[in-house]
Amino acid sequence: MAGNVELIKEQSRGLRGTIEQSIDDKLTGQLAKGDQVLIKFHGSYQQDDRDRRDIRERKKLERAYSFMIRLRIPAGDITAKQFCDLMATCDHYGTGVLKITTRQTVQIHGILKAHLKPTMQDFDKTGLDSIAGCGDVNRNVMASAYPHLSVAHSEVFDFAAKISEALMPTSQAYSEIWLDGEKLSGEAEHDPLYKTHYLPRKFKIGIAIPPHNECDIFTQDIGLIAVIEDDKLLGFNIAAGGGMGTTHGNVKTYPRLATIVGFVTPDRVIDTCAEILMIQRDFGNRKERTFARLKYTIDKMGVDHFKAELEKRLGVKLGPAKPFRFTRRGDIFDIVRDSEGLSYYTLYVEHGRIVDLPHYKIKTALLEIAAQSYADIRFTGNQNIMLTHVKEIDKPKIEAILEKYGIWDSRISRTRQDALACVALNTCPLAMAEAQRYLPSLLTKIDALQAKYNLSQQAISVRMTGCPNGCARPYAAEIAFVGKAMGRYDMRLGGDHLGQRLNKIFHEGIDEAEILKLLDGYFSDYATDRRQHEAFGDYIHRMHMMTEKTGKIETHARQLEDA
Ligand code: SRM
Ligand code: SF4
């Protein structure tokens, strides 16, 4: 497969392929095979409704094909007007459910092939695009959601957009195909960063501003940790080689937390990102896509060799990493004020799905707020939404709307507020089990268990994915459920609350009844044996020592199976 994809990219004439012909083909709802690969670089995936596969097969019908489009929104920031426009496009061409992703952007599902072009044109009209939303390029750049607390914070925030721009492919294919832009000669433009073969695999960058780690900095290919002293941005610690994806049963695949390799000043940070990207372009595995991410490249090269190569290309030595401390990863659901006196409200969105629930009408509330321009919008890396730049005069109006639609609902537990679930079924072709459609009901049962042991005030990070690819960054959670088959999950425990230690598999392929029985035991022990302020993941890690090399669990405190 890697060979195929490499060839498709190489021969694509700057990502053009035959996408236009595929779109014009009225006989099928899908694209030609090669174009299915190339359209990802334009931010879109061909999918089909997996809930309807059987029935359509019985009726000898083609699968119910449609497309998902993922936007490029560095740091998740858009205006009120853009939000209203996006929602209108989503209602018109998509399923009506705008989905906030774990990378601080949004995607629209269910777009028919014939509607791809008008949808992209809608994005363009409102000043947005989906270039490099997916594909073997740099993806949406994430940044801490609380940047405007000081001047230095907004400076950091701006780097997300600058890095995203600097690392975009130069090809004008997007404009030609979707926006009726001027057709060039048909040959690919010169692209010094990506050349003709792009990267061996996807590439991800996030920026954290300690003490917040909402974008899970150590799970990124490049994690930039801002160093701010006396309100002045000194630069960034550079962490490289994070990644989550694994394959069940393939022990050569693994999640990895990024390694801190040094420090750079702000004027060098974009070059540093570009050079790391080009090292990955030149050294990454192009034979096996499974092992093509930067984490494998770095482990193969060795961290010292990787760092030496980076310094050679930059022409300077990296500085020694500066001290930093994270104290929080989940979103803060309070009202935060910035240095100019503007307020920010973070609102819970169940697994990022902006849709009205019976007692929680988030879509209606957001539309009402945005239509009156009471606030701009920021998506967070925890699939939630922030109302930004709120003036004092508009606060009572916003709060009345939040009250009216049940948004300030104190019944949402702290664990639920922090939980992440990936899309999984019905659209993800790789899903082996449910995630976002199932986790809400499982969380209700986990909430009840926490209440049973008087642990309701404890936020425990719970993440669920429908397969081991790790789209909700499950390996960095305190409790993770990784889908193995319908209704069955690997349960992983012992990650820390701040995203600085990976968890380990404790139980393989278990169902809900087993999950709840086991958690009952763990919570009971935790409630009695924990140290003061000890988080659940830290407790599990301390009590059930794990050997790093084999990944096997050595239980010193007691036999886990007895739990
Ligand atoms: Fe992901 C593939 C959804 C964040 C690791 N991911 C997919 C696809 C496109 C399935 C496919 O290849 O056809 C999923 C589409 C489902 C759908 O119907 O929408 C999908 N990934 C998502 C999103 C929407 C999950 C969500 O509920 O928010 C996230 C979109 C982020 C974005 O805006 O760009 C999403 N994916 C992630 C993350 C988390 C992150 O980036 O912080 C990861 C783990 C970090 C990492 O990359 O290591 C992640 N997705 C993967 C992988 C495994 C990559 C690997 O290195 O092995 C795949 C499979 C692949 O690439 O072959 C994948
Ligand atoms: Fe699909 Fe797996 Fe990603 Fe979930 S983790 S969205 S099931 S690829």
C-alpha cells in the first residue's frame, strides 16, 4: 500500500490527479481510487454510511458514499460570522451536526460528491479553507486555548497561524479544482518543502502555554512549549516524535510521547518546524506506512543523531531546554478574563458534536450568540467550544441565552467534561467498535461508580476510540477504552492526568459488564488507599508497577485479576 500511495502522490501533478474527472462521473458516488488518496490533501475523505452497508448490499446497491470535509483552522479560532456560515453550510450540504475534532478544528460529514465543490466554495466565501486538513502533510496546528491572558500569550497564539501558513503545500490545485481558480500549465508547482512526494505520513504540531496542556503536547510530532517570563515570550522548548497510532497484535507499533530536544528563540521556531518536517520527509519510512511516522524515524535514527541532523540543517545548536510545569490538561469551564478585560466562556460539547440534545440545546444557543455577534468562537483540543472576546456589556445577554438553553448544567460531571471520544461508527471506515455514540452512556455508569465511592469531585481522564489508531489520544489518558470488536474494548490504565505518562493495557477485549466490575474494584481501592491529592492514574501507576520494556504489568500490590 505504501508503494501505491507514494506513486499516487508522485504522479499527482501537485495533488490534482483526476479529481475533476472523478467528480464529473455521475455513474457513481465515489471517486477513482487514486483520487480517494489525493482528496485527503484537500481536507476531505470518502466515506460510506456503515449502518446502511448490509441493507444496501442485500439490495445490490452501491454503498451510501459521502464525504467528510475537515477545515484548516489554526488554534481553532473563527469569527461569529464564520461560525454562522459554517453551520449554514453544514445544515445545507452535511448532516447538520458540526463536529469539533480533537485537533481544534471542525469537520462536516455526509456531503455528497456533487456537493463537494459548492461546500468548498462556501468555505472560501467566509474566508476559510480545508487545505491540508488531511493527507501526508502538516495538519491543523493546535495551540493552547487560553492565549489572550497576556500580550505574550497572543504572540504565541499567532504562531499557530504562521506555522500553518509556512508549512502549507504550494500547489494551487485546491483553488483550481474547487474555486474555479486559474488553471496553471497542468504541471506541478515547485514545492521546496514537500517536493513531489510530500511526507511519508501525516504530521502534527501543537503549541502549549504552561501550565495548560490542553493540546496534549507530548502526543504531537512537534510539541512547542512556550517559555514566558515576566510577560515576555523567550522562546519554545521543542519536543519531537510524539504519536498515538498502534495496530492490535503488531508489537512493533507503539504510542510514543515526544522527546524534548532543546530550546529555540521565537525568531527560529518556524525554521525549526520546517527543518524537522524536512528531516521526516527525507528519512521517514516510505516502504511501510505503518512505520512511517516521525516517532519511528526518530527511534530508528536515535534521538542524538536526530538532534545533530536538525542542528546541522539549522546551522546552530539548540539551546538547553528551559524548566516548565503543567498543572492542567482539561478545559476550564469558568469565565476567564484577558489582559484587556474581555471575557472567555468555555462550554461543554458532548464529544464535539454541535447538536441540540433534549436538555442541552448547544447548537441553538451558539447560533443565537453568534448571530448577534456577542462573541467569537474558538474550538478547543478537548472537543469543546469557547466564546471569545466577550465585552462586559454582552455578558448578561450571553448568560441569559446559556441559561435558557440549559447550557450551564451543573449535572455534567468533571470526568464527563474531560472525556474524549473519537468519531468511530457510523462514518469511520477503520472503526472496530463504537466510541462517540457509546461513551456518553458508559460515562453515566462510571459517574455512578465514582459517586458510590465519594469520588465525584475527582476529574479522571477517560478516553475512548473505536480502534487503536488513537484519534482521541487514548494512550495518554488515565482510563482508556480502545475498541477491539463490537462492544469489546482493551482497558488501559495508569496514564497521568496531565498527559506526561502513557497508560498500559490492563484488560483485553472486555465488555461493559466486565469494565464496570473492574472499575468498581479499582475505585474502591483508590478511595481507601490513595495518598492526599493523588490522581487516579498516579494511584494505579504506583500500586500496580509496570515494566517499561515488555509492557506487561507486574502487580505488586495485589493480583489485578482478583479485582
Ligand atoms: Fe484520526 C485516521 C478521525 C485525530 C490518529 N482519523 C482517521 C480517519 C480519517 C479514518 C480514516 O483514515 O479513514 C478518521 C475519520 C473518522 C470520521 O468519520 O470522521 C479520523 N482523527 C479523527 C478525528 C476527527 C477524531 C475526533 O473525533 O475528533 C480527529 C481529527 C483531527 C483533526 O482535526 O485533524 C482525529 N487522529 C487524531 C489524533 C489526535 C491528534 O492528532 O491529536 C490521532 C493520534 C495522534 C497521532 O496522529 O499519532 C489520530 N487517525 C489517526 C490514525 C493513526 C495514525 C498513525 O500514526 O498510525 C489514523 C489512521 C491512519 O492514518 O492510517 C487516523
Ligand atoms: Fe476511526 Fe479509529 Fe480514529 Fe476512532 S480511532 S476515528 S475508530 S480511526
